[in-house]
Amino acid sequence: MREHENMMEKIFIYRILTLFPNATARKLLLMLIFILIFWVIYLASKDHTKFLFSLENHITLNQGNIFKKLSHSEALLCPAVSPKETELRIKEIMEKLDQQIPPRPFTHVNTTTSATHSTATILNPRDMYCRGDQLDILLEVRDHLGRRKQYGRDFLRARMSSPTLMAGASGKVTDFNNGTYLISFTLFWEGLVSLSLLLIHPSEGASALWRARNQGCDRVIFIGLFANRTSNVFTECGLTLNTNAELCQYMDDRDQEAFYCVRPQHMPCEALTHMTTRTRNISYLSREEWSLFHRSNIGVEMMKNFTPIEVVPCSKSENIKKNCQIGMKTPFPSGYTWKKMWIAAFCKQIKFNETKNINDCLERKLIYLMGDSTLRQWIYYLQKAVKTLKYFDHHGAGIFKTHVLLDVERHILIQWKKHGQPFVTKKLFSVKDENYIPREIDRVAGDKNTAIVITLGQHFRPFPINIFIRRAINIQKAIERLFLRSPETKVILKTENTRELHQNAEMFSDFHGYIQNLIIRDIFVNLTVGIIDAWDMTIAYCTNNAHPPDYVIQNQIGMFLNYIC
């Protein structure tokens, strides 16, 4: 047997030598055989066969439509990113807010804050003030029986204005938590200036709204449309569902975001195509608490008898401001309106009044607007203001489809896409292109000519605050990932607009927006992003409308252009 093996080896070697008679060729062949043997040994030692197999069979993370039923294997391939860390952050923020908004139970409206009985006093009054001065007012709040209150947390809104100049600005409210407040106004312009301080909600009302908000998700009914070739079926959906019926779970495992629908018979979960919402006749406020939200008790003036003050130029030198740029800290107030123009208080603006200036700024830019309809207003305004931007039809249905503006010659793309659930509207909208903002950010490659604008809030107001906090944290993490792969990409946050004062306070009060504004500023404090303080701007303009007029949108876009150009 051994002699047979030796004979076979000799025949093999002989054939090799016959194939490669040249000595140099033989040496090269031996070298190749040696390298091949070494490579096989190395792979075996490192267990690379498993690695190569896994490369051939990898499953990429789905960054498109989150509205699909995830299998167990997909969940394993997409583990949550530090869920414990996120839960701890949510808990920490919730505890901080609970301390800021303590329970204020009451038995009768007479024991709550009264705008009429409270007193406001100008500190160190003068006949005239200089432009740039700060004017301070001490507010002492009392209840309807005239008794001094011993605690704060009333929801107040301070504003100064000069209607003839179409000028306005927010005032800053400092709460001493003992029934007294300091109201500070920066006198930005010259002329006669009127002062206003509105009691939006007494502290008892704010506390009731906070408690009611965090008691449940069921004030809004989500209705999902499932479709196949033969029928359409509507079923109930929601962020949580209290039912024994079989559910479709649409889960983002990494970010721990979930949405549910009752599964219709004989239809797969993937058949969900559209969504709409309705309000349910549910309230977590008592009858006594609701009395605080009657129309006559919201937004009551506390400075009725104040005469306008006179502001003159004086000879004060103005501070030289740097050009507006990403990463600047925005004070409050962050600016003021004058002749309908927004003038930033913390940076020097370039005016983009002409189409050519705007086109020069936008040339070769990719701009992604992510959020609610208050950002969709930007698309509508730009389409009217810049005639070279042409609307690209995405062939979707309704106003909530993705909107795109293109300028092929200048290589400009501007896209608006709505944020993921919760999205509250009576209009039917498609969910086949649905995605959460963190997933949309993950799909952006990014570079120095890419800008992302994010706004979040209006649609979250009717739901427990932890849902908003989780989404904000997930967006923060997505921005951090974006900056790792593309630190030159510009990210701008637009805060919420104020809205109508008298529209279902339990669900949509600006108090909810104010709290969300605080949360956004806390979570994003260490990120190098630009802030468009729409909250401050809409108070200064006194719009009281979730969708402010075009001149406000123009000035929001103006701040955006200053950040990216």
C-alpha cells in the first residue's frame, strides 16, 4: 500500500514537471502552493469560515418602512441600543418635571390664582427708558379672595409690543416659587411700548393638566385601514391597546418604539395601508378642574391698567454681534419683531429678501425637513417665493405625503416628510412610507451641503410625556451617529409654535408645548445644532395659531438660511 502511494506521488510530480518544464515557472508554482496552504491554515485557526458564511447571508437593517411585522430573527439582528440607559434618562427627566410641577389640589376656583386680584409693580420706574435697557416688574399673585399665594408655577406669558411699528418681543418670567415673579423685558426698540402679562393657566390648572396628560393614551383613537384585493377593513390602532383581540405589533426594537393595531381576520399585518384619528370623549380632569379652562379663564390680562412706556435712543453703543452660525446658544428672548421682520438678539443676520440671494444660498444643497405640518409650511412658502423651485409629484395621496421641491439646474433638493406616530389628524394618510425621524436621519449620508431641520411636538401633546421624551432621546442619538459619519452636516431644531389658546386645553394647551420645549433644550444641550426658536417668535408675533401666517414662516426660513450659508 505504501509503495502504491509513493508511486502516485512520483507520477503527480512528473506530470507537474512536464507541465512546467521551465525552472522559474516551477519556483513560482511552489510559491503559490505554499501561500495557498498557509492561507487555509490561517482561516481554520481564526474560524473565518463562519465569518465568510455570515457575510453571504447577512440581513441589513430595514431603514425604510417600519410598518411591517418583525420576525423574531429580525429582532435578534436589531437589538435595542442601551435600553436601560434610555429608560434611566426618561425616568430622570420625569422625576425632574414632577418636582417642577407638584400636585396642587383645590376644592373651589376661589382658591386659585386670580389675574384681577394679583398686583404687578414696575421696579425703579422712570419717565423714559433707553433702548437696550431692561425693565423689571414684580408680580405678586393672589387668589380670588384676595389672599397672597405661597407657591408659584402659574403658567404666564409676558409680551411687549408697539402695534404701529409692528414690533413685539417676549418677556422673561422668573418664578421664585413663593407666589412672586420677576418679569423682565429687554427694550429692543424706540417708541411707545405696551406691556402685557397673561395668566394662561393658574398653577392649579397647570398641575391638573400635567396629571391628566400622564394618565393615558386613550383620548385619541387611531383607526387603521387594512386593504387587500377584495376588501378594505378598518380596525382600532394605538400606542397601547387594551384588548384581548389578536394584535399586529409594529415594533422598532432598537429604539423601543411600538405601535399596535387589532388584526383583521384573514389579513396579514402588512396589509395596513392608511391611518386616521378621532378624539374620544374621555377626560381625566374633574368638573372643578375643567372650570379653570373655560374660555373666560384662559389668557387673562394681569396688567390692564399699565400705560405705555416711552423708549428713546440715548447714546448707548451696541454690542458687535457675530454672524449667526450653528452651535450658538440662544438666549430668551432670542430676538424681536420690527416691521414684521425678525431680528435676532444674539447674532448678526444676513437678509435673504431676493430670489437670487436665496438661490445662491441653496445651490447644491440637500435639505431634509422632518416633522409636522408646521415644517410643511416651509415647502409651500418656498414654492411661492422661489419660482425656480419646482414641485415634484410623489404620486401619494393627500397633504401628508412626502413633498419635494427641485431645482435641477442648481442641484437643489428640498424634501418634507412627516414624522412617525403619533400623528393626529382626521384626514386619511398613508403609512406605507411611514418612518420615525431617527430612522430617517440614519438614511442620510450627510456632507457639508446637507442640512436637516427637525420639529416635534404638536402631535405629542395629547399623550403621556414619556412618549415625547423617548422620541427626543432617540433623535438625539441619531444625530450623534450622523455627526460621527459626517460632522459637516448641519442640523437645525425648530421649536414648537404656540397655538390657539382656547382649543381643548386638556389635549392641546400651550402648557404641554412649553414643557416639551424645556425637554428639547435639556436633551440637545450638548449637541452642535442650530435653534430656530419658533416658540419665542410666535409669542413676539402674537399669532396664537399652530400654522402662523407667511410672514412668520418667511422669518423662520430666514434664520435657517443664516445657519446654513
